[in-house]
Amino acid sequence: MSSFDLFQPSEQARVAEAFERVLRGETLKDVETVFVAKDGREIPVSGTVNSQMKEGGPFATRGIYRDITARKAVERFRSEFFHQVNHELRNPLTLIVGVLRIMTDQSDKVHPDHRRWLGMMERNANHLQKMIEDLLELTRTETGKLAVHPQPADIAALAGQIAGDFQSAAEAKRIALKTRIPPGLPPAHADPLRFRQILGNLIDNALKFTPEGGEIKVSVSRPASETDSLQTSVSDTGLGIAEKDLPRLFEHLYQASSNFESRRKGLGLGLYICKTLVSRQGGRIWVESVLGKGSAFHFTLPVSLLAASGLPQGGKQGR
Ligand SMILES: Nc1ncnc2c1ncn2[C@@H]1O[C@H](COP(=O)(O)OP(=O)(O)OP(=O)(O)O)[C@@H](O)[C@H]1O
Ligand SMILES: [Mg+2]
């Protein structure tokens, strides 16, 4: 029996090629392959392979492998889950939301009670749609499939637009939504769609955790201490967050115990997605909060070097 018999037959050509590289002195890390046990069972493994050299030539090769059956099962489950959610939940819901929108547009033709019910259905369907999108984003994050396309983006203008989109929701809750965005800020190196998603999540939270009569402020600035970054902040005069909750706030599915009443209206994914998106764009995100007084969430994104260089920029703005 040669050591090649350990590997699944379909893997043997790849293994032979890997051995060639190892014999030339390379160390291969995180190599994934499939072993065949004596009873014929296939075992997915991951490991490091290298060779020990003596007098300039290979003397022995060594492979240390770990059984990754459990990890593979989780990956398979994630991928199936993603597929299921996409087809079984998202697609029909998109249809429902579309039809509801058409019906709401024609709601002057229906009885006032029905109009109220239509509004209720649309709000709930939208909420369900957001939760499904967040679940899909979580799966994309964990499978490394979260797409981010940074480009020179005028995030100051975008922030103004995004805050404007939330104005009617703020008015409905009698919350003053203000912006502080000075003119002349440079473009950031950021994905405009993802910027919208991050800021949208933060404003959505601020609205959710600020009682009627409160105030929310959205600002963009170029911090004096970090001039190669732009800082976007959302501050509110809401419930605030207890100190003990702060360190875990950006973990997925974490919801602060102090906001028990409002936390049921979500999954606890928004901040985790924000954190992933900000760090994928080279920035950082953090929070300052005092329980009972309010919170301020801040995130940075790098200033676009391309825009500063005066070179042609390519890419689309305001996607
Ligand atoms: N502006 C805020 N004021 C007070 N608490 C907040 C604020 N933003 C977030 N939190 C706390 O952080 C938790 C996590 O926020 P996150 O956005 O991740 O989840 P969520 O809003 O509860 O649900 P989802 O975003 O998935 O709809 C919230 O449940 C809440 O306890
Ligand atoms: Mg949220």
C-alpha cells in the first residue's frame, strides 16, 4: 500500500502535484482533501504538509491533518439554508410585497378599514423582508460571499439623502431627525450601496430605541486626529445601553438586556452586519452610550486616494 492509497482516487492527481511542490521545499498550509479510511469511509481533512531537508535534498515529508467532517457539515448546512431561504421565503415574499404596493397605490378605491389593513400588511411584509435579507447577509458573511465594491463615493451627499429617506418615519414617531454635514468633504473609498446599508441600520436602530419627542443627529466629518478618514455618526437621545452590554453589542444575535421592550422587533443582526461591512472597507465602528440618556454610533471609512490624486476615477457613484 502506498501513502497515496490514503487519498480518495479523484484526489490523487492533485495530491501528486502537491507532493512535487513539497519535495521542492514548499510548505503547504490549510490543504483540504479527502482521506479514505480502511472501512471505506471518506473523511474530509485539512492540514499542513512540508518536507524535512537534509544536505539540500528532501529527507522526509510530513503532513499533519485535522478531521473537518463537522466543519464541512456546517458549511453544507449553511449553503442549503441560504438556498432554501432564498427560494422558499424571499421569492414569494417579493411577490407579496409587489402586489401589496400596487394595492396600496390604488387604496383610494377601497373601504377605509381595508386601507388600514393594507397598510398594516405592507409594514409587516416589509419587516419580514428586512429580516430575511439580514439572515441572507449573515450567511454571506459567514461563507465569505459578502460582496463589497469600494469606489470614490461622495458619502456626505449620500448621508444627506439617506437621512432624508427616514424623515417621514421620524415624523411619524415625533422624533426630530437632523443632519450636520459640512460642505467640501472629500469622497471616501467606499461602496455606496453598503454605506447606505450601514447608515440605514444605524438610523433604524436610533428610531427604534428613541422614544417619542426625542432627537437623532446624523453627521459626517473629517476628524482632525485621523485626516485620512471620514467619520459618520448617528447620535440619539434614546434609551441608551448599559455598560455591561457594550462589549458584545456588535456580535451577531446579541441584543442588550436593557432594551427588553424594543429588542423583540429584530433579530440582533444589524450591528454585526454593520461591523463586517465597515471592516471590509478598511474602517472601524464603535459606540458611546449612557443608559437612559442616549447613544452615539460612529464609523470611519478611508478618504479616497484616487480622488485626491486627481487621476481618472472610473466606477459609478450613488448606486
Ligand atoms: N441606538 C440604540 N440605542 C439603544 N440600544 C441600541 C441602539 N442600537 C442598538 N442597540 C442595542 O443593540 C442591540 C443590537 O442591535 P442590532 O441592530 O444588531 O439588532 P436589532 O436592531 O435588535 O435587530 P435587527 O437589526 O436585526 O433588526 C439592539 O437589540 C439594542 O439592544
Ligand atoms: Mg438593528
